Amino acid sequence: MISIGLVASRVDGGLFVFHDKEDHGIVVAAVILYIDDLLIIANQGLIGLIKDQMKKRFRMHDLGSVSFYLGMNIERNREHHRIDIHQHSYIRTILAKFRMDECRPVATPMTMKLHKRKPDEEACDPTIYLSMMGSLIYSMTTTRPDIAYAIGVVNRYNHDPSNDHMVALKRVFRYLNGTKDWRLRFGGALAGALAGAFAGALAGALAGALAGALAGALAGALGDSMLRGEGEGESALRCYVNLDCAGCPDDYKSTCGPVITFGGAVDWRSRKQEATAQSTTDAEYYAFGVGFMRLTQISHLLNELSIPTIPHVFSDSQSLIASIKKRIYRRTAVAHIATKYYLAADMARDGEIDFSYVPTAEMLADWFTKPLPKRAFLKQCAAMGMIGIGLGNSIGNSLGIGIGNGIGNGLQNGHGNAIGIGTGNGIGNAVGK
């Protein structure tokens, strides 16, 4: 790689970039390497040049424009300047493998919290449980942030699963059976498209005046939520950090769920904290630190690719934001929590990160810490950039501008009233039952 003029990334060892020295050294090509699979990103002329140079050094097969990479289906719409990433082929395969391809779909992957198996509760087959669990993890980490919390919870009981745990795990499969064609969309008129898609989906799934009111309200609410970022639109790098303090019924440890978006969700996790926090403040500091470290890495990667950006961090805790901005440290004796606080405080002081408050109803990371009702869950899926065929058979063809002005108030406290029509390019296949 280096011998043909590419430079190794300092952030990701599998990324190599090519700089145009005549144009202030901006990045004009990138090569992603995973073992023996290569993905070249550049204009057609540079792609051909890089291929020719590499073919002189390696025996290679040219597969043309990318449509499948590392188990992910990649669909590119050049007219609307957008890319869809999904794994519907893989999901269909695992559904058939575990005989869940004809199961009844459900609207959400999880509805209740789980607990350890009690002595009088019947255990399930751990081999099957672990096999089903392992088959879901790859999708969860690549294209399906909507199942991250559910997988994180059922994964806690791998050592001694009960029948209740198996029922919860099968519910994830039932959810995927109804949403196997969902995908992450990047680029295009994202905010309007997703708001329109979601509004149109509900309009197709529901009926009459209620459908119009609900679709319009959600279109406006989504538009308001997704356009946050101080006017930078869909290109803003944002991190939403949320926490469920002492939410685990087994050991009262907290669950944190940072999610990072850049036009759509690019990084997410739902993780139970290893230490038992002695206060909500300690747990919040730890959650912020986890999100900051990953956000910083992505921000440095974008800067390396000549895409400068100041990340925005959103939290629904005003006191925590004030504490970090003003460096008013509510002291903790736990060193690894204290270091995460000072990391956040230093980055805020140096202007590397911008902090903003977001209401709990618009907290995109809420789903990564606790089960949500269907309506709130589907709203968050759309805001993360997830679109596609949903759980119903009706197809909503409405397009939404995502800002909402019109009729249909009362369902979102007066915010975003619309009838779900406008300028978006949403797909909007029904997401209701």
C-alpha cells in the first residue's frame, strides 16, 4: 500500500489514504483493507490507477462496483446521492436456520426487563441459545442498531439461560422477521426523507383521519429532532448519551448507550457498566466518558479524511452538562470515573466538543438503555436513518418535509403538525402492525 503512495491512517490500521499534494494535501482516495478484501473509494480515474498499481504487486480479482462487502449489502443511488446498507440476505439465512422464518412478527425487539434464572425455573438448551445469540451479534454491530439493547440484555444470561430468556431471544428473531429488509440510509435529503418515510409508513398502516394526524405529528417531530445540530444539517457529527441508572434487577448496575450519527447511525453500543455506581452522577460521568472516547476517534478519522467537524454531544441531563462546561466537579472516589469526567471537561474547554441539551422525548440513545413503547421506538429507528419494509402489508407513499406545518395536532404536544406531504424521498413501507 505504502509503495504506491498511500498513507496509513493513524486512527484505523485498516485504512489507507491518498493525498493530493497540489490541492493542499486533501484526501482524494481511500482504500479499506480487511485481510484480503479491498474497498477502493475515489473517482473512476484514481480507482483505475490504484487497481493497476496493485495488480502489478498482487494477484487480484476485480469485482467491479461494490454491492456486497463483509456480509453487508450496499446499494447506491447515484441520482439521489445516497447509500443504503443492509443485511437482508444474512437475516433471511439465520431465520431459516433456526426455523423462525415463518414466525409471527412483532413491532419491537424487547418489551420487558429480564432477571437471572431462579432455582425453580426451567433452563433451556444453552447450546442452541448461544448459537442463536452468536448469529445475531454480527447484524447488531454492523447494520442493525435497533436490536443493540435487546442483544445486550439477553447476552447477559449466556452462562445459565432460562426459558424466559429463550422467549426474549426468539422475540428478537420475530422482530427481525418483520423488519428483515430494513436498512441504514446515508446521504440524500435525509431528514426530510426519513421523516416522510416514517410518516408515510404510518399513514399506510393506519387509516383515516387518525393516520393523517399521527403521520403529520411524527413527521414534524422527527424533522425537529433530526435537524438538531446548530444548523449543520445531516453532515453534523453528533453523539447522544443516555443512561439507565441501576436498571439491572440482578446487581443494580447501570446501562449506558451512546449512539453516534453522521447523516445516519455510524456507531452505537448498549453496555452494562462494569462497576456499580454509587450515585447517578458517577454513572453519568462514566457514560459520557464512554461516548467521548469513541466520538473522539471518529472525529479524528473525519479530520484525517479532510472532513473537519466539531462534534455535538447531546444529553437530557442539564445539571451534568453544566457541571462539565463549568468544571464544577461533583467529586467521586472512583478513579476511572474521575478520569472520564476530566476528559470531557478538557475537551469542552478546548472547544473540541460542543454540548447541548436535548429533551428526553428526543433522546436518540434512549432505546439503548431500556425498552420503549412501539411508537417511541419506531420514531428513534427512523431518526437513526433506518428505513425500509416494516411490519405491515400496507405501503405508505407519503413524502414528508420533516418540519411539519398543517393539520394533525394533539399527538405530539403541538410540535410538527403536518399531513405527511412535502419534498422528502422516503420509502415509507408500513411500520405498524
